[in-house]
Amino acid sequence: MIEIATSPATTTLVIAGDLDLAERDQFPEIAARVVGLRRQLLVIDMCRVTFMDSTGAAFLISLADSGRKRGGATVLRGCDARDLFVLEVCGALELFRIDGDHRCEPATPPTGFAANGATD
């Protein structure tokens, strides 16, 4: 799932789940919407990405390239080492600013209780 949020200067994509070949049908529409918003900064939140293949990397690369051509920047936040490796293998890591300070919210409640109410 990919959600789009905007502010006057920023577009933020929040991605959850797999970013791969199986999801590619939604990529053109999302890319067109992001480009149409014409914000200078694109922030891609990957905290909830569970898997990314080269198809998902190509999608991110196309977004970053479109923004760069307009003089904008693309920031990746919440990326794990595996996702950065895929982008590096694709030769595209330099297209992105990496937010190394961002800390993702935990997927489970911080109280020690699981979502179903059981304790650890």
C-alpha cells in the first residue's frame, strides 16, 4: 500500500508491504500523481516496507530522477540495509538523500503487550 500526503513544499509517500513486481501496476498512477504535485521535496517513508526488488527500486529511481530534473530532491527515510543495497546494486544510491536520523515508530505497542492483548 502506498499513501500520498502533501504539504506546501513536500510530498511524502508512505509505503507499507512489498514494493516489487506484484505491485508494479500501481506505479505509473502514483508516479503521475507525485510528478503532478510538483513539490520540491519528495520524502519516501520506507519504515513499513517488507521487501523490495529491482522493480520497486526502478519505481523509486524514476521518482527521484523526475524530481531531480525539476531541481528537487528525494529523501529516503526508514530504509534498511537490504533496501539500500538494492539501490546501490542498481547504481542509483546517489539519487537519494538518506535520512539516517529518522526512527520508525514500533509496529507493536511500547507497553509490552502484543496486539492481541497477550503479554510478553
